[in-house]
Amino acid sequence: MLTPHEQRVWDGIVGCHRAAERREELPAVVIGGGWGAVLLLLFGVPMAALAVAAATALVWVLWRFAPQLADTGDGDQPVPEPERRSRTAG
């Protein structure tokens, strides 16, 4: 039987492992956006390349970090205070 702290640590490990399994492949929009930005830059349209690259970066950031934000549903819960041991003189 695990203590509550050990159970939270174990759940965190399992959650990270599951999230890593979901993130094995990049979405097609990220790959296509990256290549699109490179091609636009090569064809001499740097402002459009910058816009496509920025949108692609935003999609990648959301794809990369949104599962982690969704897994932290206990953000409104108060953090328990650690137990304090009283020191006795003697």
C-alpha cells in the first residue's frame, strides 16, 4: 500500500508516461506549416513566411503542452500544509 504522497508521485509518473505515448507523432499541420514557411521564405515572401511560422509555432506549443494543462485539474484545491513537529526543550 502506498502512502498518499507516494500515490501522487506514482500517478504523476504514469501520467507523464501516458502523455509521452500520445505525443509520438507531430500533427500534419505542424509539419506542413513548417515546410510552408520554409518555401515561402525561399520564394521571397518573408512576411507571409513569418506569419505561417508563428501560427505553426502556436499550434505546436498547444499540441505539446495542452495535455499537461488538462491533466492538472486540481489547481483550485488548497495545498495541504506539512505536519509540524514540536520541539521540546530537554
